[in-house]
Amino acid sequence: MNWGWFFLKSYEETLEDLKKELLRIGSTKQRDYDLLKKKGQVFSTAICRRLKLSWPEAVEQTGVKLNKRV
């Protein structure tokens, strides 16, 4: 898989993509994201590295406030 496109995205584009996926999934949990993300989306660890944030910090930056999945 070619991940080059991911590293060309801006900080804002990365956050916007994350926000869309979190809303689609209906959860902000990192495990849920990795299990339920669309094919072709990068794993949460890659997002955190790209943004230089922890998962909770990245989620907070998206502004998404969801009830977490049980």
C-alpha cells in the first residue's frame, strides 16, 4: 500500500478526515477507530505520528464529542 499521499496532507486535512471517520463510526475510542475505519484509511498510530499528538489530543482537536461506544 502506498502511504505517500497521507504525508502530503496538511494538518487540517488530516484532522478533517479523522473527524469524518469518528462521526461515521460513532465513537472516539482508538480501538473502535482502528477496527471500523474505512479501507484505505490509515491507522490511529499513523495519525498520531503525523499530528504529533496523543489519540485523546487528536480527537479533542477534531472537536468531536460523542458518547463512547461500550
